[in-house]
Amino acid sequence: MLAINLPEVLAEVTAQFERYEDALVNNKVEVLDELFWNSPHTLRYGVTENLYGYAAIQAFRAGRPAQGLERSLLKTVITTYGSDMATANVEFQRAGSTKTGRQSQTWIRTPAGWRVVAAHVSLLA
């Protein structure tokens, strides 16, 4: 039977998710780069871009404007599956916007620590 939300695993993933969120809104590109799995298999679908592989994600982050990144998290659901896989799903609103955004991430435990292997960001109409 698969153990869901083992407390220690949930705490680990939550801590990494919080590092990611801080890095995102404060444009800490080096932390964002660290938290994505360095693999050609990693992908990120954004509001306006489809990025395949770590190098494409890293290049996108390096070229992204550093302004207008503030946002409020409306709802966050982190679920762990066993001790090596987790998902994080968020509803958010950018500062000054009335649109709701959605973000999903799949995390895996790697020898280097927890890393995002797939991510998706979209806005509701």
C-alpha cells in the first residue's frame, strides 16, 4: 500500500516548495535553477511557453524580467506519494491582477535532494 503524506516527507517537500516560492517572487534564479531537475526530461509549460529540458527552463529563467513577480497564494495542496514523489498544486493571484493562476509541480527525490521534474502554469480566463 502506498503511504500518502508521511509527515516527515510532507515536511521536506513543503520546505522545498517554500524555498521555491520565495525564489520565484524574489527572482532568485540560482535557487530556481537548483530546484529543477537538471535533465533533458524535465519540462515546464508556462502561460506563453512550452519548455522541454533543463537547459530551456534555465534559459527562460535567465531572460525573464525581474519585476512584477509578487503574488498571493490562494490555495496550496501538497501531496506526497511514498517517500520519493510529491505534487504541489497552487492557485495564485499576481499583485494588481484579478485573474487567478494555477501552478502544478511534480517533485521527485534525487540524490541531490527534492527537484521539480514537471511544472505547469496557466491563467483562468
